[in-house]
Amino acid sequence: MAKTDRTVVRNQTYKRGGIVARERHNERKNECYANGDVDLSRSHMNVHFKSCDGTYTQVFDSMIDSGTISTRGLKKDANLIDEFVFDVNSDYFEQNGGYEYARRFFAEAYRLAVKEAGGEHSTREGALTSNNINAFHDDRRLKRRWSSRR
């Protein structure tokens, strides 16, 4: 049976306490990852379409201070940031031009995410993490994952 290529887009939300952990993961500042598909030797291939000026927490706090956003009326444990995550199986890129094709694909995904978020002023960062070999959406991995749950 032929393998089906997939793109999965998910929106992740984070509370204030999760912002630092998210930044450490996204910026590959951790020394090890539970996700065995992260290959830190490929980090030099990561691409930032837009970089965050400061830490995620600093930028968030400066947006509050400048009046760009407001947390007035939010509960103490409210979700504060959203993250769009685009997952695509790595084989798809290899079959369509490799790394350069992936860069173009994710540049367009970033453009669409900015539009969905309401514009550049609502977007603080956009990156392609090339050091994450996405085998999750590889049919063989899905079969192994599903069978391990039984």
C-alpha cells in the first residue's frame, strides 16, 4: 500500500508557567529531549523566518507594558500564548527537493500562520526546525505506535 503524505497543523496553548519550557524546546536550548527524533547535530540547518527580540517571557511582558495586549480579566492560570505547529513527514520533503523544498514549504506555512494570527504584529517568532526528523507521520511509525497501545 502506498504511503500517504500528511501535514498536520495543530494549535498548542500555554500558560505562563509553560512559556520558558516552550522556548527552551523551540530554541533547542535543552541538552536532551524525550523526543528521540531531535538530532541536535542538525541545529545549524534551523531557519528563523522571524526571531523573537528577547526571551518569550520578556517579549510577552513588554507587549503587556506597551498596551499591545492585555491580560485584564484573565484568570491567573489562563492560557497566554498560542503556537501553531506544522508537522510533515520528512520523506515528503526528500521526495520533492529536500531541504530547499522544506524551506519554501515552511516559509509559506509561516506566511499563512501570520495571516491566521491577525498579522505580523501578533506574531513573535516563526522557525523551521530542521533538526527534528519527523518520523511520527511515517506510516511505519504510526503502525508501531498504534500497535504498542494495544
